[in-house]
Amino acid sequence: MANISATIITDNNIACIGRCLESLSGIADEIIVVDAFSSDGTADACKQYGCKVRQRHFDGYGAQKQYAVSLASNSYVLSIDADEYLDDELKMAILQLKEQGFEHRIYSLSRLNFFGGRPIKHSGWWPDKQIRLFDKRYASWDLRDVHERVTFPGTLWPAPLPGLLKHIRCVSAAEHRRKETGYAVIIARMLVAQGVRPTMCGAYMRAIMAFIRIYIFKLGFLDGTEGREIASTAAAMRLVAYRMAKKAERNSNIGEQTTAKR
């Protein structure tokens, strides 16, 4: 039987990590957890479950996930987030792969995102194909701070697996906005590092287009209140990221001017 290493990055995920770990029972031959110094007992809970826990300061989603992959002792890695879990059909499909052997280097999973307990079937959240099971000798996470992806040679093709990777994206509108604000902070930092200087007009245009794309073209209106919340928050976060980047740029310029005067 083939072996699989599961990798998880955590940061104060005590509320959901148990469900994630339970879904890996019988699937993972080892579970690697890279914890960003959680203060809510997440690391201890993972240790009690038998996970191999390594603590590391968070420096971006891509880098954190790839570091976890580097610790895996098996070639095939199942990379899963703390707020995700495998449904029974997906577990059975992976068990069959373990018993029969892997025919492909990479596999894609269908992720179903939940907003406040409701599955979201539009709004750009579905279909949500994710490459999460792969041979680490042929694929790896990129090092992007946010919106990270698994990269692999163009000669490879991701084989789809049946079943669902269920993702509890948020339990309330407030949590959704809080998470999206966190992403906006990272995006603002990336904009500053890349020297991008968006104009206010450009920021508003991006915000408007984000709302139209999600609510109209991605059929967010069919998701009701949740779809409107997803679209409006996406638009608002475009402006938040811009304002943060602009403030950081302004503070940097003030610092340079002060240094020059000295």
C-alpha cells in the first residue's frame, strides 16, 4: 500500500482542527502541522492527535505550505487547510489510490465552500478545483503570500478525484470580512514591495468591476444574501488594500525625506 503525508498549516484553528484531523483518519500515514505560534491550544491539540508539529512564524501562505511539504517523509502529499475536511466519497477515492497505487503525479479535488453553513454554488466559489494531492518530486506550492497555487510541469495533467473537499470558509459575515481584511493587508504589502502605485480612480474601478464580476457574471445573485455579501466585500477589500498601500507608501516617503534632511 502506498503512503501519504498530510500537511496542514495552522494559526489559532482550535475550533475546526478536530474535524479536519478526523477526516484524515485512515488516509494519512503521517500528519505534518506547521503552526504559526497559535495561542488557543491548536498546536497541543494536534500533538495529542499524533501529528508532527513544527512551529514557524507565518511569512505568507505559499511559503508556509511549501515548508510543511518539505517536512513530509513520503513522496505523495495531501495538503489540506485547517478549516477543510474530506467527505466520505473523497476519502474512499484516496483509499483506493493508496491500495492500487498512484497512476498520476498530481490530482485535483472539487472544493465546496460554505458561508454560514450554506454551500455556495456561484459567486466565483464554485466550481473550485484545487490541486491538493501530488508527488512532491514533481509539484510544489509557489511562494506567493496569498492566492497561492501548486505549480507543476506543463507536461503533467491533474487527474480529478470524485467526492468533495469541504471548506468552512466562514461562519458569519463578520468572520468573512475579517478574513478578507487579512488578505487585503497581505495584498497591500505586496503592492508596496512591487512598487505598484494604484490611483484612486483605478482602485474604485477595480472595486466596481469586482462587484459586477462576482454578483453578475459569476451569478452571485443566485446565492442570495451570501452572494451579495461576497461581492460587496470583495469590492470593499480592493479599496482597503489600496488605502493601506497608499498609507505605507506615504509613510515610506516621509521616512526617506527625514533621512535626507539629516
